[in-house]
Amino acid sequence: MKAGEGQLAAGKDDFGSDPQDRQDLLEPIDIHFGRFLERLGGSPDPGLFLAAAFVSRSVGEGNICLNLPDFAGRPLPDFTGKSVQRCPDLPAWRRMLEASPLVGKPGDYRPLILDGQSRLYLYRYWEYEADLARFLIGKAAGTTSWRKSLREAKIDPRILREGLDRLFPLPAGCGEKTEPDRQRIAAFTAVVRELTVISGSPGTGKTATVARAIMLLLELFRGRRLRIALTAPTGKAAARLQEVMAKARDEWCPDLQIRDAMPQQAQTIHRLLGSLPHSPYFRHRRGNPLSVDVVVVDEASMVDLPLLAKLVQALPDHARLILVGDRNQLASVEAGAVLSDICGGESLDRVAQDFSDFIGETDGGEPAVSPGPEGPGKIADCLIELRTNYRFPEQSGIHRLSLCVNRGEGRAALAILKDEAGGDAGWMTLPAPRDLPQRLKQPVINHFNKCLDLIDSVEEYQKLFDLYDRSRILCALRRGPYGAAEINALCERILREAGLIRNSPWYPGRPVMITKNDYGLGLFNGDVGLILPDPERRGEMGAFFPEKDGRVRRFAPVRLPEHETVHALTVHKSQGSEFASVLLILPDRDSPVLTRELIYTAITRAKTRVEIWGNEEIFRRAVARRNERSSGLRDALWPRETGIGAIGSDSP
């Protein structure tokens, strides 16, 4: 964490603390940016200086904009070199900014943009948000006549219904629908709308649902070549998307013509758009769109606002966009919490009545949603949340734990962790730093020994990668005695003292994660490989990375781009991954980064068991704290007057 990050991120209540605790409230780069804009304005302007410095800091913390009311009237320490004791009151601050030639209103071309809700943006981020909101609202508006839209697209309702019945059959032994099949509704939406957002926790079948929706689209558009792109924010997530799509194709698609038309490869968003070396721009953008008809973005919660804005700018007007992810997971490392903003409020079971009636009439039977007030095309019509978990039974400790954390019920979550001891969830009081080596020694050695047993087998690379992913240590922080950097160093010390690794960075079995894209080598941020002896080079050490087709690629270790050892990972870097067993180590003191979303993300990486080491009070505080980022996207997509119904509910 950067110096002073905690003070600002902790929220407005911390502004009243001892000035000594707030001396690093702004970073030097933020202060320099504020001074630069003040000089550009031509005269001393404390209001502009503070606004520019704070908006710079706010974006650095992952926000899209600065909410002026959060800072207006707050006392400031004299850390700026300026005689500024406090931020101006909101009305006075707005007048100062509106009078500045460097501040414009939405639609103006100025360095800073101030909107009517006192949100202050850097122009670039206002433009990203405005472009994305305009795209999503336009796609959500759809058409005023659903039946006409089917005719124009030459979609046969009979074939649509038959395809839905085949791809989403009733469960065995069930004579009739007992509740709406959300997977079926998600696929239906993907067919008839140009925007579909599918959310759900791991194990709810999001990607498999999208695979079947693509099969349905290919059936309905048989003879009309559909260009479909599968993409994700990281190489690891793209590989998982490709794997699930292939499995669904084998299980659900006997039609050889449709199988051949199914997309075979998934790639990162950067690669799809065509990254240009040493440039923030992409080959495909407005004016040079992608040649696609359908784009699927998996792990959408990890996609930041600038990247998603650039993706939609590169889409042709007719293209369908399908976003897939878990809205309750951590937001992207960079600016924005886009999937959460798109999904809006608490429930995703709400659609306008005209779309409700259309689903019921076209798919047969009763309407799938309850009646709601009429209204134009709503973003709600494009959203569906999958709830049935096929990985965990209802009474699974991991499943119940994730639900409690999502609801902010820290005490109940702790009770599950303690009650499930020996089951699929567990709790241990955080050991002191001096006791960590002894506590970690046996699990670290046992896991590494199992991997070592396979290292000498030339043809067991995939089994080795799978075995390595059986168990992982996750950390909430990167630095500190309980941070990922220190835990990785500790793991290596344990293995070295046990005689399992030598004192060299290139020891057999060392796990490495790429931290910087290298398009020349085809290695991308988030890719994980292992350092292993290469039998084709007389046992010389090589860096081996799994390919999506089950093969491996070998690189000389010295050629690797920036990378790090990953016996332990931060929770942020674990997104898009799954492990059989997870050990989450929380720090011994509270931090603004400890949030409900972080705990939930860590828990849901585990498939069979999760264990948490922590302090009970810090755990409860983390579960109670939401990760909220400032932006105007949610307000743009969810006007307060929206009239809606609810899937499976009688209440509007």
C-alpha cells in the first residue's frame, strides 16, 4: 500500500483524526498534478488545486471520479506547501470550479469535468464512463416490438423453443417447472437481445449456460455465418473459458455442423483488440471495428472501466455483447467496479412487463416474470443472476459461508467456520509472526513433496500443473508479516531448510506468475508456470507454461518478462482461478482493503475446503465493510423512476 493510502481509503470519518496521522494524505504526484493545473489556470486557485490533487488520488485508488461532498469542509494538514487549512464548503467549492477555465460540464472538452451531482472527473475517465453508459443504454433499449425483432432477424419461434427444451431440459423426475429456469432465461435473453449480463457465484454454470446459448444462436442463424469471439481479462481466465466451452460442446452438441461453427479459441481482451507496442491504444477501435457478431467476456468483474469502454468502442453496431461474471467478487485492480455498477441494486430478477410477456409467450407457458409497470427498454431486461449451485450442496460449509459473507453477517460466518472444523471450512486464530514457520511447515512441505514426485516424469506435465493447483495460500495484503511477499519468502525458507530446494532462483518446482504482458513471447499478466528440468536439454532448467490444448510451452528462465514466485498469492491475483483447497491468511490489524468482496472472492476460489487464519474482530469488520468505488455509471443506468417486475416474485 502506498504511503497515506489507508488514510484516504478509510473514509471520511478518518479526516478528523490526528493531523500527524494524515500527513501523507496525498502522494507527491497528486500534489504536482494539482499545482500543474493551478499554474495552467493562470492564477492562484486553492479550490482548483485541491480538487485536481484529490481527483488524481481518487483515480489512483480505483475510483472513476471524486465525490466532492465527501471532502467538502474537511480539515487538512499543512502537507501541501500551501496555506490551505480545509477544503471549501460544497457550494463555495462548486462556484470556484465552475468559474475556472479548466473545469467544464459534461460534454465540454476540459481537463476536469464537474457534473450536476458534484462528481468531478478527469476528462478521460468521464469520456470512458459516458461512452460505456451510452453503449449499454442503447443496447438495453432494444426494440419496442419483440415479435417484429424476431421476424427481422428471421428467427423461428418454434425452433427457438425446441432448442431451449433440448438444451435446458427439466430435471429428471420433474413433470413441470416449479420455478423459473434462470439458465434457460439467460440463454433466451442472449438470443433476442444485443446485451446480456449473466452473474452468479462459482458453480452456478454461467459459462456452460453461455456455451449452450451460443449453440442455440448458431442453430437459429444456421447458414448465416456468425463470427463469435471468446475473451477474458487474463490468460488464465481465457484458458478456463476455452476449457468449459469445449466441455459443453462435447456434452450438448451432437450436430456436427454446429460443432464446427462453435468458437474454438479464447483470448485476452488486449489480444482481441490488438495491443500496439509501447502504446495505450489498440488496433481495433472506433473507426476500425472488430469483425465480430458476438463477443463473450468472461470474468467480467475483473475488467476495468477504460478497458471495457475501449472494447465497446471497437464493436460494430450490430454486435451482441455477453458479459459473464460474479458481481459480488472483488472489482478490477484498475479504476472502476463496472460489473457491480451495471448490475445495480440488490436483485437481478426484475424486468419490464413487456419483456416478461414476450418471454412467456415465446417460450410457452406462463410469463417468466411478475407484472410490472410499463417502461422503455431497461438495463434490467438484460440481466440475469444464476442461483442454483451445482458444485456445492445447500448444506455445504463453503456455500453457506459465502452466502453469509455476501450478506455481511460476520458472526454467522465465523460460527460456520468454527462449526465446520474438519469439514469443508475451518477457522484458526492467527499465529504470531514468529509462530508462522512452524504452523506452515508441514502443509508447505507435504504439498511440495507431492509435486516433486511428478517432476522427473517427462509426460506428466499436465498432472503436475493440476497437482500444483490442488492447494494454494491466499493473502489479503501484498506486504507485511502476513502479506504474500513475506509468506512466499517463508515458504522458500521452509523448503530450503528441509533440503527440498537449493539456494537458487531457478529451483525445480518453483511456481512463477507473469506480472507484465509480453506479446512477443505470448506470455501475459496472470499466466502461471513452473520451473522444471527440461529432458530435451539434458536437465537444464526451463520455465514451463500450460497451453489451452493440454500441451506445454518451454522458455529459458532468463527470457521471462517480469514475474514473481507464487507459493502464495494475493486474493486479487487469484481471481479467475480455482483450487481444491485454499488457506486464507488475514493480517493482524485492520485495513481498508479488507472488505466483504475480498473475503468472498477468497472463499469462492476453493472447491473442496477453505481454511481462514485470522483475528475474529478483524474478520467481522472486513465482512461488514463494502468495497464502494465512486462513479456515475450506476446512476446513468439505473434511473430512480424505473418500473420493474421480478422473476419468481409476486411483488414489484
